[in-house]
Amino acid sequence: MGDTVLERAGDPAPGIIRISGLAWALAVDRTLRTLAAEPEVDVAGYERSAPARALGALDPADTGRLAAELAAAGISGADGAIREPWLLAVMIAVSAPVRVSAVARSGECSVHTDLGLAGGRGVAVAYRRRVRTPEGPDTGPVDVVGVDDAVEVALFEEQDAWAALRRVLPEVPELRSAPGAPRPPGLPAGGRTRLDPRELQETGGAAVPQDLRDAVLAPRCTVHLQVSAAPPRGGATSGAAAYRSGDVWALADRLYSVRTTVGDQPLVLEDVPPGDIAATLQWRLLGAREFLAASAGQVA
């Protein structure tokens, strides 16, 4: 990657590149326009997007500063063109057939991470937000207090997808452990429990164990994970149905996998061991790859 400072996310001290969100948007813009003739690139659709409109509204001086930022990071050359290795990296980031999206919240910090996986390579793009939970009896989305004006971009081998995701999770062993990690001493498996969050808020849930109440109403950390796969645009299987999975965890004293049920039915909380997030990611990625293989096999 020229003079960029990037290492595999599986290394003990992974290197990342940190640039402004608008500079990364400019890298995406220039990449898509450079590769406009490729079948997987939908330039017309991109030009209708919010990032394209935001870049178009900038004055030349601002665009020049962003271009200088890309050149300083080694993403573009002196002529402003995106370097060839980065053309591939950006395309993996925005249009890889296998994608992972994760949102990890701890306290007032929320980290959003998108991974693109293709051809044995992976690109992770992460940014941070400051959030707060609205006060009052009604549950709802968190309020966004501020957004960090920077994104972190990491390149890694596809087999190191967990390492790339693990890096941005809160630094607690229950979330960052590898599959098969033992339970903490004194915390045997607790099984599954059905809980109604609204009822807990209204009644205080006196009959519910404290740890379960905390997991629903005041978790130490939460992690939302989505894995998706879709055949490449312009390929023989383009337009086929997409694969999608979604998982949620909440951490109190224990780590719980949280599953929603149909309609207004209660949540199902399952006490899971440390390493469950890593194990689930591996299974979801396996399912995504099998979906793509099956889609290709139907056309062959």
C-alpha cells in the first residue's frame, strides 16, 4: 500500500489509518468514478446518495484540503488519483459480497464498524459516536450527542475478521474472548429467561434476578451484530435473494444473548459464555459463504 502505515488486524499491535469522514467519502467518490465502467459499480445510484450530495456542496478549497489528506495518508498519489491497491480496498469496503456490521455501546460511547470481505481480503471502517439514553418510561433509540469526525480504516486477511471486529469492542473479556473461553468462576450457566422490558420498567421487576434486570434496563455493554451476503452486482447471480442474520448481546455480570420474539412477546435472554460473540460471527460468516456458493451453484 505504498507508504501507508497499515498492518494486518491479526497482528499484536494492529496499525490503522485514521482520516476524516469526509476524506474517506472523497476516496469512495473517486474510486467509484474511476471504476465507473465496472459492472459492480452503480455510479448513477451513488450520485443520488447523501455522501455524493455532501461532497458536491463543498467549495474547491475544502475539496482540496480533503485531497491533500488522502495524499498524506498514501491513499492517493500526487496527481489526486486513488492508488491502485486502494481502489481494490475501497471497493471491498463499499461493495463486498459478504458484509459485517456491528454496533458496540459502552456507557456514552458507541462504536460503529463495517467490514467488507472478498477474495481472502477484508477492510474494516469504524467511527465513534457519543450517545445517551433518553430519560422516561418509554424505551426508544438513544440520542446521538456527537460524532467523532474521523474514521479508522484497517486492512486484514479475511481469516482475521474476528480480530478486526474484536479490536473495536469494549475491553472486557466477556466480549473479546475467543470461542470456547471458560465461564468466570462462580457464574454457572443460567439458561434461558423470558422477560418483558416494558413490564420491568413499570413494576421494577422485583421478582426478577438483579443481573437479568440490569441486562435489560442498564447493561454495562451491548453489541449488535449483522452479517449479510448478496451476489455481486452485474454477476450471473445478481439480484438473487440476500442472506441476512442479526444477533444482540447485553452484558451485566453475565453475558446474555438477547432474542426478540414475534410482535409484543417478551424478549428471550440466554446466558452465554465468554467467546459467544466470536463463535457466532464464525457461524454467521460460514452461513454467508455457503449462501453465496449455493447461489452460484444454482446458475452453473
